[in-house]
Amino acid sequence: MTDDEHYVQKRKSRRIRTLIKTSVEDIVHDKQIEQIHHTRNIRRNSVNSLFDRRPFPFGHCRVCMDKATGAHYGVPTCEGCKGFFKRSILRKEKYRCYFGDGCIINTDNRNRCKSCRFQKCLKEGMSVEGVRMGRIPKLVKEKALAEHHLSSSSIENEDPSSSIASTSPSCRSSINSNNLTSTDINFELIDEPLFLDDFESISIDTPSTTSPSSHSYILPENFTIDEIKHNSKENSSVLNRSNLINCTVNNEENFSKNIIERVKKLVMKLNYPMTCTISDYEELSFIRYLRKKMFDLSNTYDGGTRQLVERMNNMINHEITEFPGDQSSLQDIWVGLTDAIPCHVKNLITFAREMPAINEIELYDFHKIMNNRLFDFWLIKHAPLIHNNQSYIMLPNGLQYTRQWMNKIIGEEMVETMFEFAKKFNELNLTQEEFALIFPVIICIKGIYLPLELDFEDTIVYQSPEVLMRSINMDTSSAHRSEFELFDPINDDMEAVSTLTDSDITVPCDNILDVIDIDQYFFGQCTVASHIPIVENQEKLQDTIPLCVSSKRSYKSPKSKILSSDSCQSSKFINIKKFLILDETTGRLRRPLLYEFIRLILEKDEYSHIAEYIDHKRGIFKFHQPDQVAELWKQVKGRNSDNDMTYDKLARALRYYYGNGIMHASPGRFTFRFGPKSGFGTSWWPAY
Amino acid sequence: MTDDEHYVQKRKSRRIRTLIKTSVEDIVHDKQIEQIHHTRNIRRNSVNSLFDRRPFPFGHCRVCMDKATGAHYGVPTCEGCKGFFKRSILRKEKYRCYFGDGCIINTDNRNRCKSCRFQKCLKEGMSVEGVRMGRIPKLVKEKALAEHHLSSSSIENEDPSSSIASTSPSCRSSINSNNLTSTDINFELIDEPLFLDDFESISIDTPSTTSPSSHSYILPENFTIDEIKHNSKENSSVLNRSNLINCTVNNEENFSKNIIERVKKLVMKLNYPMTCTISDYEELSFIRYLRKKMFDLSNTYDGGTRQLVERMNNMINHEITEFPGDQSSLQDIWVGLTDAIPCHVKNLITFAREMPAINEIELYDFHKIMNNRLFDFWLIKHAPLIHNNQSYIMLPNGLQYTRQWMNKIIGEEMVETMFEFAKKFNELNLTQEEFALIFPVIICIKGIYLPLELDFEDTIVYQSPEVLMRSINMDTSSAHRSEFELFDPINDDMEAVSTLTDSDITVPCDNILDVIDIDQYFFGQCTVASHIPIVENQEKLQDTIPLCVSSKRSYKSPKSKILSSDSCQSSKFINIKKFLILDETTGRLRRPLLYEFIRLILEKDEYSHIAEYIDHKRGIFKFHQPDQVAELWKQVKGRNSDNDMTYDKLARALRYYYGNGIMHASPGRFTFRFGPKSGFGTSWWPAY
DNA sequence: AGGGGTCAAGGATAGT
DNA sequence: ACTATCCTTGACCCCT
Ligand SMILES: [Zn+2]
Ligand SMILES: [Zn+2]
Ligand SMILES: [Zn+2]
Ligand SMILES: [Zn+2]
């Protein structure tokens, strides 16, 4: 007792981490200490190690939204912003903004305006005074973890200063704001004020029919289509948090790892109840954890849909039948779609990747699964927005993607199928928690078109749905509904999905990938514009537009294409290990240098369609697909280094090599020659 | 103080912070104890808990002299060395020293040579089985414990376990230990137990005439010639700390920066009292700060002298006239001097560099000043050890550097001058505080031979003495001594110094530098062995030996040499001429370009410890001491162009060369390769 | 009290 | 130039 008193005293007297200063300090304090005291004996030896392994959840860089690597100078930031701040402070740099001091810093443009980046740093509270060396006190860490999992993405907007920056763009999408239209989220990316000034003149046909007093389809101020950035803390606290709170921390510790193992055991138990070692209590706890986890995730990633549902209900209540965008041109809708697709895809993939069990499978497998299930996932997720044969899906430019537009873009047949499924699904009247659980089911369920060559036997793909459904079952049995009442519709649901799948709705995914390049979302990039050609006339448009996740044309694409190994293995998705180099001086594995990387891909047959020697003896090689090489290099080099590695940059880097004899110029496009200093001809020879 | 300023001084301020923290803790602690004593009558219970919380005084890290935080792996070390040792053991690292395995580890340079740091760790007895005390024989251990109990004058107050490790070497120097001789402190450096066994047979002629019961010239157990290592904490608390303690913390913050500015203002005030803005209170505080600071420093760096003074007094009281080493050969004394010189020089330089005001001047200027004043400084510092025409200076191998030896080595004339000055100086009967203040005065006072080309007009060189003397004055006026009584002797003192200077005692400095290479002390290296040729016969020895800071030969060197610009620029403190390049187009001498400079230092043997070819044929070279290269380059380039040339900048400049073929990248740290455009392989080849 | 863990600061470096 | 990465260091914390 005295020890604990002393401990608490000590703790209080210590300076508390700037990082946590926003979130902690309140109710939880005493409670947690009690909890710790209680559970200390239990988990001391067993769980601690597991728990401690997990990295501290810093979330995103407060400055640029990159991945934060720690609390640097008092603020969770990425390595880049850390270094930038250090350099700035060290050299007492004076920066000046050439864009009117209003730049919004993000990962892509953070190097565009040093002034605003530095200002953002200061605003977020970075300072040399803020540094605190040493280990993070466990108590603080636990608190942070707990907070983190109660509302995983809420960290971002917590301190007021940062929310100013991040919500300002979405303010613009409010109709009430007078000099800005209710359009875009996409213009977030453009930070030149000049452009904003010109905005009205080029703005897309805004429905002026709506009276300002009608609140029916005003979006919440902080609505944004990009739900990864979305602050869902309010949602999660409004919803039934109270009955979930007691299974947060400990279950997180117990179950957050090795979920696949656990699922396997559970499947075992389901199939052979007698031979199983897992206890009922464990099973229940685990399933409760899954429910909680998915519920949290859906709060994070599905909040936008819920806002739109609210809007929908409002409109239905007010019997509004005119929707923004009714009078717009197909071109406008197209612009909206262009903006929407990357956001949606990115959102879906990020969401899926965080789901329990799915976060444990290999990235490669995940990639294939998402290739297959993206559309199903999207459809389920947006099903609540389909009501009474109308779609209330919104495009980022403020237009509504109504059924009429959908018909025009993806064809009536397809739309009909979708709407039927959505109607059926909505009739299930799932609760939020059940709804959240559907997502992993839809992703994991054994589908007909799941590529056969994938060796998923021992992953969750076949097994997870059963467990997940069981968790739904448990949930509903605790509610006022009979088992059957739910299970049948769910099974129907599965049928429906199968039907959808049968009717080729999954096919488009493959096609989309040709256009959107799904891979980039795995690496946090969102540069669609260059990949989607801007179309002038409507015929062309009809041919190439994907509807969110489909297109009329791709609908008709032959099934065989999906099954061919070529399409799924878009040849880019790499196992980094294959590219690691044993450093001779340090004796450690490291990422290759550029010329080493090129040597490696030239040696691997699998990349022969990308780059090849054209003269083995002289070390002359040629890139057949320069962009692919750049993409590969981007991945091998590490994702965060610079956001858009292009062939141009790569080629420039290669030309730098001219100077030191590692590379030589060689006639012909995309053609280079290894120099002696690359080791060519001395330490290695190309095999041929 | 702004963030920026704070950050620039980051490294320093961290140490200062630690210092402040420590001193604050000390103060608080002292106060706490006082409080305890006060409140004991009121509250009896609280005493124990408060008392127990006191940190154990571990003194300094045995490896790097940082503050030790405990006995780690068997040895009192700092956190850094603890972690370093842990990692080294854990990863089974193999290190290599690029400086000749002789690096002297201190807090500032401990990260420069991992090899020597690790060796030092091992040498100090760190081991994973630290509990068993590793390699220390039981016999020694018991003796050490016994000695520890017997000697009441022990300065370091350590825990028994740690003192075992650290005192074992010095135990050996005790005469009472029967199977070990009373020799050396220097053999501390040798850690092989085997060597210890063989010790008797190779030990240097120990005076066996001394009776074991005579304690008179037993050195304290922890005595070491390298006073940087010396723990003087006890001293500072024994001496009149009480009247200094109240001006510690705040003054440190207020005054530790911009001392030169302050001194200038004070000089202004002294000269034009009416126009001055500085308040009397400020002046007093500042001067008090200077006194305190210097007093602390002298506790750190002059503790060894004080120990020797105590020994001297003991011997005088016992009327001992036989001194260790009387029977030794000149060779033995030479060995002792060889070891002593680097320690003394390093100690003096480190001491000087930490003095207020002096720590603010340019390294270049500091270098020149030290070149000039090193001997004066040394003489003043050791004056207390000269008494009644005998010198009680000790050599590291336990021999006494008596006047007789001095006569033989540096000549009677010189010795006579020195002893006269010392006698005069000792007659001043300065207090410890006054004595400490003499040091900066002696360094800063305007001397005749201060190189004329130095533009010291606006530095402290001319001004500081006035202020410092004033502070002495203030001090003594507060004591029971009249102003005049002190001031006159001080001025006499100055006269004496001038006399010394006149009689060429500063000359040797220049000579020493040729042998000792003063520069390395500026960079924390101490590799004398390779620079001082080992001399066999006495004639040669007489010619080349420097006595601590003088030699017979140099004493006779013509005065003109000092004034010539050549002499002040020691081997490494560059003679720019050696680096000039004959420009082929203009036909004039010019400073070299960077790559030319690098080529030059690679060609000169004297810089082989700094940079070396690792592959002559291919022109690959490596910087062993990047900072030194940068420092050299800064000087060669001309110091006006950029004030802080760092290796970073230099390396960047080199990488620029990649682009035009003058340099190429080469794997490994600090490693580069000459490219064809540098002329390598065509117009020149490295000699080897 | 000390071994061991943690993680931010900072250094070095390759690439832009 | 600058940027972002990897890696080492060491201050601080936990736990026994
Ligand atoms: Zn960032
Ligand atoms: Zn800006
Ligand atoms: Zn240390
Ligand atoms: Zn070394």
C-alpha cells in the first residue's frame, strides 16, 4: 500500500508527457490505478511481454499527417517533420510563405512551403523545451493505448490547434458558408489561395434551387469523404460505449495478437467441441473483443456514411425529391467521381487492413483479397444510403450520386442488381455492431472467384466468417431477437453476395485496377488524376468511367481474365526481403542502393518484362516499363521517402551515377550501362 | 532566453543542466538535512524516509568521468557507459581504434572511439559477472578493504563494492602492501592479471630504504595524476562552501553566457564609471560568480596538487629528506616524465578551456594563448609543491621529480628561476579562492610575447585580468586583509611572471608542441607514445626531453624564433605555406581547393592518424578523424570565410564532387575515392 | 539498487 | 542546398 501511495505520488509529481496532456488527466486516473492494482497479479508474467511489444500508438504526424514515429519535440510527428523542425531551429531559419500563409500541410505538399510547415510545427506545440528523454511511463502508455482504442483516430483532432487546420477545408463544403460553394473536399490538396479566389467562377453548377433555410441535406460541418481523417470520437461516445468500456483494455491486451490462431482454435471447437481446449469464457471474451474492435473501427471508418444516413433520413422526412446535381452535367458528376474513387478505395483498404485477423495476413494476400472484394465491401458499406430505390451517396463536390446518374454511368442492369441487394440487406435491420461485423464477413467469406492459386487454406479466409457470424449470433441472442431470425437473413445475405458475385459484379474490380491502380492505396498515395484520362465526350466517358467501383464496360469483361494469374499479380507487389543486401562493412541486411536494386531486378526473371539486359557482356540494359521500375524502386526504397517516385526522378538519379562511374550513358531510350564502379565486370557478372 | 539560443547550445546546456540539477539536488539535499535536524524535535518519524531517499554518492563514472549513477556491471559508471557496455556485450561487437588504442575517454569524446571506450570499460572491471568482481584477486580485495578502513584521509566516499574495483590499483602504491610495490599509478592502465603477477620482477627500482611505518609520503588511495578524472566533491564541501552556496544556481544561469561581453562592460565601468549601465549589484554578483566558478574548477582540476601539498606537509613535518626516485636512473625519471607530460598538458588545457570567458573565445585564439601560456600556467599551478628549495612534484610512476632531477634535466639556471618565482608566489599566501583566480589571470594577462598578429584587442585577453584582479580584491577586502597588502604582491606576481616571460620560459612551449602535439588535447586524443621517440642514451635524452613544460635545449633557443610567425604555428596548427598550391595558370601560390587539400593531407605522414588511404591503387581514402579534417580545412581555407566548418559541411562539399568526377562515393563511413577529374591516376599518384 | 527495457535525440548518409 | 532514412546513444522507467 505504501508503495503504491508512493508510486502515485511520484507519478503525479512528474511532468506529464505533452503528448498525452490533451487526453488523460481525468476520470480514468484513479480507476486505472485500481485496475492496474487488480490485474497486476494476473497478467504480470503472462501478458506483459505481449503487451509491451506493441508500438506506441502515435497515430499520424500532427504536422503533415504522415505516419508518426514518436513524440518528437513534444508532438507526435513523422521523421521528416522532426528533422525539419530540428534543422529549422538549429539554423534559426527565417522562412517566408509565398502563398499567403495559409498553406495546409499534408504529406504530399509538406515540402512546398517551409514557412507554413514550420508554423504548423510551432502551432502544434513543438519546441525544444518539450523534449523529454527516456522511457514512457507505463501508466501513461496504458492510458494512451486505452484512449487510442476507444477512439482510434480521434487523436488527430484532439488538440484544438490542429483541428483548426484540418476542419477548415470541410467548412467550405457547408452550404451556409456564403462565398464558397458546397463543393469539394478535393481542393484541400490545392493550397494556392489564388486558386480559391477563382473558385466561384469555375465552380460546378451548384443547385441554387435549395433555399438556405432548408437544413435537410446540409452536411455536418466536419463532414469529409475521407473517413480516415475523420474524427469519430463524438460518435463513439454517443453510441453505447458504456457496455463496452469494461472489455477494452484487457481484451485488447489479450486478443489483439494472434487472432488467426485463435480463430483456428475456435473453428476447431465448433467442429469438434470435445477435443477443444479453449474455454467458453475465453471464447466469449474473444468474440466480445472482436465485436468491440469492429465496432470501434466502424466508428472510425464508417462515420461519414452515418452522417449521410442522417441527411438521408432528414430528406425523406421532408419528402425532398430534388437532389443536388440533378441539373448538373455528366461532366460534373464525372469530376465528382474522379475525386470520390480514390477516397473511397483508400478508405476501404485502410479500413479493411485494420480489421482483426485481416491485419495479420500477408500484405500480398491482403492485396489479392481486396482486389476481389473491394466492390462487395463498398456496396455493403454504402447500402444504408440506398433507400426506396434512390441513392443518397454524395460526391465530394457536393453533388448527389443518384440512381439516375448511376443508371447513366454504370448501366441499369447493374444498378438494378445492386439496389435489390441493398434493399434486402437493409431489411436485415442490423444494429450498428452487427453491421460492423458484416464487413469482415464480406471480406473473408469464401467466394467463388477467389483466385484458386492462393493458398488460403490456413488463413482466415475460410474460417473467419463462421466465427464472426457466431459472434453476431451471440450478440443478437443477448438482444431481443431469436437466433434464427438473424441467422437466416444473414445467410440470405451471403447468398445475395454470392449472387452478386455470380453476376459478375466482382469483375469490375480487376478493371478498376487498370485505371485506379489499387496498389498506390497500399502505400498511402492518392494520385488518381494522372491515371484517369480526362475525357471530353460522353461516349468515351461511358467507356472508361468506373462507377465508384464499377463500369459498364468492365461489367462485360470476360471472367477468364480474372482467373488468369497475370491480372492479379500485377507484377509490382514485392517482397522486400528479396531485395535486401548484405552490407559488407556492417554485416547487416539493408535496403539496396539504386544501382544494386537495378542489378537485382535485372537478375530476376520475374521482372524480365520490366527491365532486361540487352548486352550482357557490356552491362547494357533497358527498361521496358520505366514506370514500373519507378514503382518498384519506390517500394524497395521505402514508402515514405518521397511520395511520388517517377521514372523521371529515377532516371535523374541514374544520371547522377554517371559522375562516379557507377553508370554510363548508353544510346537508346531507357537504356543505361553499368560502370566499373558498380562492381560490374569485377565483383559480379550478369548471369546469362 | 529563446528557444533558438537554447538549442544552439544544446550539447553544452545538457551538461550544464545536469550540473545545475546536481547542484540543485545537493543544495536541496543539504537543506533537507538541515530541515531534518531542525524538525527532528517536532517530527521523529519522517526522518528515516527522507534520509533513505538520498542518492548514494558514486562520484564520477570510472570510464568517462560523467556523473555515475550507480555501480553498473561492477563499476560505478554513468548511464551512457552502462548502456554502451550492455549493447557491446549483447551484440558481441568488435571495435577498432583508429587513434592507436590510446584514446583517453572523457565525457565529451566518449563516442569518438568505441574501441577504447570498451577497453576502458573492461579495464575498469566491468563484466557481466560483475558481482564476482571479475579479475580482482581476493588478496588485493581484502587489502583494499583494510586500507580503505585505515586511511581516514580517503577522499572518495564510495560504497565498498565499487571501491574494491577502483581502489585496487592504487592500493598497490601503498607501501604497506608487502607483495606489491609502491610504484605506480600508471599501471592502472594495464589490466591483465598476468601482468600483475609479473609485476614485482619488472618494477622500477623502488626505494626500499623507507620504513613501512612511515606514512609520510603515502599518496591518497585515489590519487591520480590525471585530475580530470579526479573526484573533488569532497573537497568542495570541506572548504568554505557555505558562503558560496547561495550564489550557485541563479548566477550560473545568469552569468554563464556572454562573459566576455560582461567583462567588457565591467572594464568600461572601471574606466568610465559615470557612463556605465551596469549596476553595482550586478557587478558584485558577476564577480562572485566568477569566483565561485573558478573555485569549483580548481576543485576539479587542482585536487591532485592539493593532495600532493598535504603529502608535502607531512613529509616536512616528519623531516623526511629521502624521496622516492632518488636512487632511480634517469631513464626511470624519463619514463615518468613521458607519462606525466600528456596528462599535465591535457589537464591544463581542459582546465583552461573551462574557465569562464576563456570558454567563449575562438578555439584558434585559445590555441595560440595556450601555446604561449602553458608553462606559466603549469608553474603557477605547481608552485605550491615547491618548498624550501625542494620540489614535491610526483611523476605518475611514483617517483618524485625533485630539484636534483630537474637540475639534471632542464638545467640549473632555469630551475633557479623557477624556484625563485615559486617562492615569491608562495609568499603571497593566497587562499584557495584567490589561488583559483590566479589561473585565468595568468592566462589572460597581456604578455610581451603574445603573438602580435592576433587581434585580441576586443577579447578578454587584455581586459579580463583587471576584472579578475578586482574580484580578488573584492574577495580579500571582505576578508581581514587590506587591499594594498594583497594588491602589491599580486602586482609583484605579475612582474614575476613578466620576468619569467622575459627570461624565455615561454619559449619551450613552442618546442614541446613539436613533440607532444598540443592539438590532440584539443580533440581529446592522447597518443603521445608515437610522437615521443624512445631514447636510449642519455645524451640524446638530454637533447629531446621536455621537462614537463620545458627543456634545456629550448631554453637556449633564440628569442627570434618565438617572434617568427613560423614558431607559433605548430606542426598541426598549420603552417599555411605547406598547403599552398602553385597555380599553373596564374603562376602564383594560392590556397588549395578542397580535393587538393585532401590530397595533401593524405600525402603527409603527420596526418596519417587523421586521414589515410585505405586503397592506394584505387585512390580510396578514409577520414579517421573527420572533425580534425574539418578543423584543418577550416584553417587552410582561411578562417574568415566560414566560422564553423564542420565535417558535415565538408562531406557535403565532397559529395558535390561526385557530380563532376573529382570524387566518387565509396562504401563505408567517412570513406571516399578520388575520381579521374581530380587528376588521380593521370597527373598524380599517391606515394606508398 | 541495479539489470534491462524503452524510445527520443542526433549523427551519418543516400537521394532529390 | 535539403529531405528523410537508419542507427547509436543515453535519460528515464519498470521490476525484482
Ligand atoms: Zn510530418
Ligand atoms: Zn505557406
Ligand atoms: Zn561514463
Ligand atoms: Zn581509440
